Amino acid sequence: MKTRDPDYDADADYEYECLKCGETVSASSHPGECDDCGSAMRNRRMPCE
């Protein structure tokens, strides 16, 4: 089984999701912490493994 990395475009907006409350935002760079609860955000295109 082959694995592949997700495509990356530095100028594109990506969706990020809060690991605690589930809030989502679109941004061109990592937003850091969630504005609602202060927890870490993750890029939704990356696997949760």
C-alpha cells in the first residue's frame, strides 16, 4: 500500500479545527490557538494518527 503526502500550496487557505471544542477556521497559515477555548488547532487535511 502506498502512502502519499497531501498537496501543499503556500498561498491557499486551509481549514483548521480545534482539538478540544471543534471550532473551525480558514487561514493561509497555522492560527495557533483556538479563539474560543485556547486549545491547539490542527490542519483538517492531516490524518489524526
